[in-house]
Amino acid sequence: MSSDPWGRVDDAGTVYVRTAEGEKVVGSWQAGSPEEALAYFTRKYDGLVVEIELLERRVKTTDLSAKEATAAIDHLREQVEAAHAVGDLDALARRLDALTGTVEKRREERRARKAQQSEEAKQAKERLVAEAEELAGSEQWRAAGERLRALVDEWKRLPRLDRKTDDEFWHRFSHARSAFSKRRKAHFAQLDAQREEARKRKEKLVAEAEALSPSREWGPTAAKYRDLMQEWKAAGRAQREQEEDLWSRFRAAQDVFFSARNEVFAERDVEQRENLARKEELATEAEKLLPIGDLKSARAAFRSLNERWDAIGHVPRDARPKVESRMRAVEQAIQEGEEAEWRRSNPEARARAAGLTGQLQDAVDKLRAQADKARADGNTAKAEKLEQELQGRQALLDQALKGLEEFGG
């Protein structure tokens, strides 16, 4: 019989292993010595040790799932319990128990981590849903549309939740996107309709502008073009290419008219500047009549100058007031001379002036006498009132005397 600390072989060749529960038969050996038998079954024990060490290493260093690790542990435990090896089988069982605890701990950690990830995903999806629902009412069509597409990409990167919660979130998220898409589609449909209406209105404006371009009624037609421009601005914008084409035609029609007008106005400006030079010469000639000496000759000369003046056409608008004021000054001097002559030669007017002067002189003399008497009587208030009235009558008398002098005294 042969033995070692963990097993023995009896005389019949039966091999035993020692455990905490006692000896167990692990096999029989008839082919050689007992030592060879123990060595054989010890190697089988060493093989189990190697397998357990490999499994321990896999559990610690890889992402081996708890399910796979548990299956591997159970398989090794069956081998250990079958006891077809000689060695410290109880130690192997303890190592498998410890490994089972490690796997279970990792299972709990993964479960907790998964729960945390699930909660984080839930919160993230809640935020995405809330933002999508807010964007559903936006009118920033481009920016909001791009952001909603980005939210979909973020959603796809998040892990799924439990089916009910995930479906509820997705329903809200999808509904928000659909609501935004529906509003955006309606907006652009309305915009397209407005642009089409703008195109029709501008087609009519272009036709009117092109019909006006040959006109030579400069003022009225220019005013019509201004009105058309106001209507153009109020019509809104058509589609971009249509807008550019319509505007090109509209501007071209205006250019035809205004180019023709500018050409005519340029010729007119030259003519009016020549007219101005001629009228300035006449004004200078008229000013030589001043001061008026012989009224009859001055009147005849100015009449001749005025006829020549009227025969000349228009002058530039900004120069007209100055040159016309020069002629009016000469004309006014002649008129004043005529009025003075008429007053001197009108006996009826002289008689009326003399009569008025006499009446005023009598009134002044009477008031002065009344004022002197009131003051002599000590009636100061009456005297001051009469003196104020006397001053007014005296002023009228002075003016009448001046007018009488114009009749030759």
C-alpha cells in the first residue's frame, strides 16, 4: 500500500482521495506501482488547478458574462465533486466558491451599472423629448429642422429602455417631429402661394412698365413709374429666378424711358442756359434805365425790352428768381414814377388832400385849445386824455401834409 497527504492506494489497487468528509474512491490502478497511480491521479488534480486558474484569470481580465462564468464554474465543480483526482479537492471547491462570489459580485455591479445607464438614458430621452416638443412650435424652420435631425441621431445612440417607457417616449418624440414637419410644410406651401401671387402681380407691372417705355410725356410717365415702383415693393417676392428675371425686365423698361428723357433734358438744359445768358443781357440793359429821368422814354424802352424778354424761352429753374427779380426792380421803379406823376397831375386828388389837411388842422387846433383849458382848470385827467387824442390827430395831419407836398404844395 502506498499513500501521500491527499490520497492512497490499497493493496487491491483502489485509489482514494482524502477530503474533509473522509476518503473517497477516485479510481483503481492495476497497470503499475502505487506511486505511479498516485502520480497519475495527482496530474489529473493539477489539470483541474490549471483549468480553475484559467477561469479565474478570464473572470478577472475579460468581459466574460456572468452566465458563461457560472456555467464554467458549475462544470468544474462537477469535475471536482466527481473526485477523479488526488489533491486538495476541498481547496479547489473553496476557490470555486470564491470565484462564484466574484462572479455574483460582478453580476450585481453590472446590474447596478445597467440600471444606472438605463436611468441616465431615460433622463437623456426625457430631455430629447422635451426639446423636440419645444421645437415643434418654432418658426425658425431651418435651424429647428437641423436640430431635430440631430436629436434623432442622439436618440439612436442611446440604449433602449423597457419597452413601455421607450415606446411612450418615442411616441411623444415622433409626434413633436411630425407636428413641426406639418407646420413647416404648411408654411412653405403658403409661401409658395404668396410667391406665385407675387409673380402674377409683377408680370402685370412689367407689362405696364414695358408699355410706358416709349412714352414722351416726361412728367406724367415718370410719376406712373414711381407708382409702379411702390406697387412692386408692396407685391412681395416671387421665386428667386423668376424674381431676378422680372426685375431685369422691369428695370430695362424704365431705363429705356429715363434714358430718352435724360437725353431730351440734356438738350433742354443747353437751350435754357443759352436763354439765361440772353435774359441776363436784357436785365443789364434794363438796369441802365435807372435812375428814371425821362419817364416817357424809360417806359417805351422797358416795353421794348419786355417784348424781347417774352420772346425768349425758359431758363433753368434755379436761376429764374434772380434774373426775373432784376427786371421786376426796373419795372417797379417805372411804376412808382408813373404813380408820382399821376398824383402831381390829378387836381381832384389834390383838392381832396387839401380838404383833408384843413379838416385835420381844425381838429388839432380845437383839441389843443380844449387840453390847455382843462389843464388851466386843474382837470389833469381830462387834459391828459385830450392830449393823447391830440397826438393821434397830429400824426394824421403830418401824414396828410406830406401827401399834399407830393402834389406840389
